[in-house]
Amino acid sequence: MHRDELSRTRETTGDVWKTLWSVRLSLLALILVVGAVQIANYAWNAGLPNLANGVFKENSTWMYGSPPSWA
């Protein structure tokens, strides 16, 4: 790399960090919302079949596509 390219890269990287710092609350909110959605998704996809099998003695592979036997 030439000196100009190296200094330009450092300036660009510094600008990115400055921008991220200026929008830190938005970035934190985004991380928390995405994390909450992932937790809810995992609970739905892993917890629901486990609940169906453990409590209601339903076949956990049928949980998403068919009505329960007690309905």
C-alpha cells in the first residue's frame, strides 16, 4: 500500500467508528430487538414441540401442521 492509501484507509475507518458512536443508541436498540426476536423464535421452534410432547403427549413433529387431538 502507498502512504496515501494507508492514510485514507485509516481516515475511512475512523469515520466509520465515529458514525457508529454517534448512532450508538439506535445500534443498541437494533441489537436488542433482533436478539429478542431470535429468543422468541427459538422458544417457538424448540419450546412448542417440547411442550406438546411433554405436557399434552402429542407428536411433536405434527405440532405445527395439525390441530391437537383434544380440540
